[in-house]
Amino acid sequence: MKSFYITTAIDYVNGSPHLGHAYEKVLTDVIARIRRMMGDRVHFLTGVDEHGQKVQQSARQRGVSPQQFSDEISAEFRALLPKLNISNDDFIRTTDERHKRVVRGLLQQLHDKGEIYKAEYQGFYSTRQEQFLQDKDRNPDGTWPEIYGEVTEITESNYFFKLKNYQDWLVRFLTENENFVFPKFRQKQVLEFLKEPLNDLCISRPKERLEWGIPLPFDEDFVTYVWFDALTNYYSAVVDRPGVWPADYHVIGKDILVPPHAVYWMIMLQACGLPLPKGIIAHGWWSINGAKMSKSTGNFVEPVGFVDQYGVDPLRYFVMREMSVGQDSDFSFSQFLARYNAELANNLGNLVNRTLNMTNRFAGGLIPAADEAGVPEKELQDLWKQVQAEVPQLWDGFQFNVALERTMAFVTATNAYIEKLAPWKLGKSAEPADQARLRTALATMAEALRLAAHLLEPVIPASATRIHAVLGYQPTDNWADKTQWSGRLQGNRVAESLVLFPRLQPPDSAAKS
RNA sequence: GCCAGGGUAGCUCAGUGGUAGAGCAGAGGACUCAUAAGCCUUUGGUCGCCGGUUCAAUCCCGGCCCCUGGCACCA
């Protein structure tokens, strides 16, 4: 069986992880969990990009070796994963031997095929910044900004990859596979970009200028620069695992779609004769309180600290509930608070607790068997059938925000059902008919909760598991079966109580009241 | 400048060629199992602006305005 193979972009280890990094992991994780739940054999890869000039510079500034520097920052990124409850199967570092070996292999192969050639590159070079400058780096009056120091025109030999030759092929491929990039408008952006002629891609740096990289196998005086190093991770990580490549989805930020993933990576694979990924998902960016994320202004969400304070699942829920995949979204604490209290605490969490409470109070803590379903039960069951059919379709279309909305609507309907039955009144009656209705009500609310938790599982896995646990329920791994309305909870002993999402107070309300 | 996305109730957004929808917030009510939660009812919008097509446009076409992002060997 072919694996479902999904990847995140690898993070560049030149700073600490922020909300954007966390979001991409969570989004990919949600998809991975959904596919596992649906029975696919999933392989989920994430990792870090460790080579390059900025890492070399940062290491030098701190007076440590590049390896030591990236060891430290990589550990920080790696630590984020369990914190976010990410279910990745592998974690790749571009400094891994397994990676370097594959990169060098591909480069050698392309060199042998004549896809890589050496040429001279002429341009303006800033010694202070150790980089070539573009015309757009100039001041409006044509001079170079102060930060570059002395700028001189120099000539440098480098290796180039023949991108140009594949432009027509790529245009044809994207035209024939119109849903290759999600969302669709991003695909248009790629084709727009390809209307201009491509240039060949410079893939090397001389070692005297940059030594923190993978040496070219055919010329050890150079290291390969950025794209052959970074993009190849998706392939190098699974080269020894038969049946995994090609990737089903690369999940990336919109900033690295064009040209790296949609152009360079596709052409690299094609030139190497390797199968192409089946799709690319380009997600949007988070702003914080309506403004661009920025460390210098403190407009920044630090995921580890946030999780420590509010929990993993609330963060996961918020980013999936709030963002329409592909669009940008805003993160504000007040919006987080509103979602948290309204949907997680009041709607879902409170339903869990009142269900446990009533089962304990009116049925001795054992979930009763339901009598024959009346009108209210049938209505709720019909709604479940709708939601159960609709949510997986929404998942397929990456509309996780809508899927969560529908799931929560089912939770709301369950709360409304409880009001209609009013078990607390039935519990005071000795009439056999009322007792039967009471048993039915308790069984129905527990069953509804069990089912809803299954739809929430990919997004808030730990909480879903806790809900199932307090219902005395052990899920099986047959999706179609376990999402059927049933009486399988009958006789289970429930927990005494559970405050799943403690209600949060707005920061400034404590003083007032 | 070019390209793309967006401009719909106080807020976040959904939506369709035929009297505008949801959630949250606000207001009122009945209830009490529960995290002062839940449920019911309800206030609220010239659907960015101007034209056009149409019996009929928020949805189609043209123009304009505003916000956001991208514009290559910089990551």
C-alpha cells in the first residue's frame, strides 16, 4: 500500500519559532491525523534547514561553530513538536548524513547529464554584508544604502542549473493539473510568474565566501546553495523507505510557493527523473492584533509560552477554527478568548461536565440503554448523519474552519436536546414513562458527545481522548463503524466530573467585578 | 506600475441572478443538570462607490476607491 506522505516546510534555524511555524505544523498534523483516522498509512515529515550564510554569521557572532549553533536552535524547533502534540513520523536536519549523501547524489547525477554548468556571474557585491546586491536594493537615487558599506562590481564563477529548459514543460504540467496548488488562485500566480522567461538557477557559492554547506561532489571548492540543499529534504528523508515517495502534499507558506516549490523543486525532480508530488498546499500568514508579526516591536506570539499558559488544544483549535486555509488571518487575544469561552468552555466543555454530572446523579454513574427513539432523538440523529457525511468532505477540501463550525453546531444541538428533555425534571418523577425518557436522554447525550469527539479528534486530539475516557469508551480504528450512532456506551461507568476547558476571564475584568 | 486576495450586521466571517445569513457581542424571557454555563426569543446591514446588462444584482460586465500580499538567481 502506498503511504500518504505529507511534509511541512523545513524551518530555517536562524531564530526562534513563532506562531507561523506552529500553525504550519498544526495544519499538517491535522491532515495527517485525518488520513490516519481514515485508514491510510501516513508518513509525516518535518525538520530544519541548517546551512547557509545567516547561520554561519549568527554562529560567528556568538563565537560558536555553525554546527553547535544549529544544534541548539534545531533542538528548540524540535522541542516545539511534542509541545504542539504533532504526530510527525520523522524529523530531518539538512546536516544529517543521510541528507547530504542524497543531495550530492542528485547533483552528481544532474552534472553528469549536463543539466549543471559553470559560468561567470557578474554583479555588485557588498563585502560588509557578504552578499550580491540587486538593482532593487539601491536607493531611489541609485546609490547603495549605508548598511552595505563599500560596494564593488565583481565577477565570480558559479554553477548553474538549467531551469530554462523546463519552463514549457512546467507550464504544460500546471495547465493539465489545474488543482495542483491549493488554493487555486495560487496556481494562477505560478502560471503568471511563468509567463516571464526563466533564468537558469545559480546553485553554488564559492567556499571562500560560504563554507557552511554541502560541497558540490564534482567541485569541492564550492558548496551548494539553498535550494538543492533545502528542497531535497523531502526526498532524502524517504529515499530508503520504499513506497513513500512521491509526497502527496507539501504544506508550505505562501511566501515560498513561487518560485521555490512550484518552480525550482518541480523542475529539479523532473530533471532527476523522479516522480512529482501530487499537490502543494500554500497557507496564509498570521497577523497579530491586525499588524504584521515582528519581533522588534514585540508583536509576536511565542508558541511554547502560549501553550504552557493556555494548553495545546486551545491553540490548535483556535488556529484551525479561525483560519481559512490559504487566506491570511489575524490572531488577537480577545478573539482567542471569545472562541475559547464560547465554543470550547461553554458549548463543548460544559456539555461534557453536565453529561457526567447527570449520569452520576440520575443513573448511578452508569450510562443507561436508550429506549426507542422519539422525535427529539430522531432529529438529533438525523443531524448527526448530515454532519458525519459533510465533515469529511469539508476535510477533503481543506475547509477545516467550516468543519469545526458544523461540528460545534451539532454540539449546540445536543445542548438544545438536553433542554428539551430536561432530565433534571424527569429524575424527580417516579412514572415509568418518565424514567424511560430519562434513560434515553442520558444515553443520547453521551452518545452524541462520543461522536462529536471523533470529529474533533484531529484538531484537539488530547481533549477528544479525555472525553472518550470519561465516557469509559475505547475507540476502535474503524472510522465508518465508530462514527455510527449506536448504543455501544451502554453500561459504561462515567467519571465523576471533568472541567475540560476552564473558563478564562478577560485580563481586565478581574479588577472590575 | 503589473498580478493576486479582500472590502456583507459592533466584531469574525459564510453566501446565492429573484423579499440578506451564522457565530460572538447587545437586549428580553423561562429554567437549574452544569464551567453564573446551557436553552428560547430578539435589536441590528443603502452587501466599498458609480454606471451597465436583466422583468430582477450583493451575486454578471465596465470603471473607480480603500486594505493586504507578491513581483525571480535576496531567504
